[in-house]
Amino acid sequence: MKTQSVASLKKENGAVLVIGLMILLLATLVAVSAMTDANLQEKMAANSQNTNRAFQAAESAVDNQITSVVNGSTGMLTSSINQYLNNGTNWPTVSVALSDTDITSGITLRVIKERTLSIGDSMSSEEGTSKLVSYVYEMTAESELAGSKAAKTVVQGFEYN
């Protein structure tokens, strides 16, 4: 077996140790950077999911309200028409209860214009009147997710006579 003498060991400069420490430092920086990037990606994914939930809630609120109107609930339409005819700006607003309890949604309904029905437009026999008028509405749904800044607004237009 060979052994090194003490004199030959004193000539070593420790280059391997310095290079090893530099590689370790570089590996640590890469790991920290990767963890920071992963954390940022997770936050972006959560924000996207929250925004999507708010959008879906707003869409659902609009759908619920239009279904309500189609099924005969016209109180909000009547209030909107009264505001329009009186040049009002206090448009009717209603909160919409959804199954997701951490999302709040509200609907605002305003009349955009009055339209006189022309020849070729149809009305049911129950809607007969001397003045054939329909109204063009704009329904705005706003939803917000509690505990985050995720919020979405959906605007839907429709005509009803």
C-alpha cells in the first residue's frame, strides 16, 4: 500500500473542495428557482380556476333569470319597463341564490330600447294589444368568489314582448 507523505499533502490547494462547493451552490440555486416557479404556477392555476368558477356562476345566474322569465315571472321585466318609460336609472337588481355558497351573484335588468313590431313578426293570441311593442333588454350578471378577488361580469341581451 502506498501512503502519501505529509509534505506532499501540504502541496494540495483544495481545488476539488472549491469546485464541489460551487456545484453544490449551483444545484441549490436551481432547486430554489424550481420551487419558486412551481409555487407561482400553482397560484396562477388557482386564480384561473376561481375566475372560471365566477364566470360559470354569472352564466348560471343569467340562465336562471331567463328561465324564470320564460316560465312567467315578469315582475323584473315590468319594473325595467317602468324605469325605461319614466327615464329612470334605478334599474331592478336581484340577488341570485346558487348552490355554491361562497359565490355571490346579482342580476341587473335594463331596457335598451322599445321596438314596434312590424308585419311578419309574430305574437301569441294572449298578447294581443292595439300597440304591438316589444322591448330589447340587457341583463348583466355579476359574480364574485368570496375569499379571492375573482369576479366576472356576463352581459346577455334578449327581446321579449
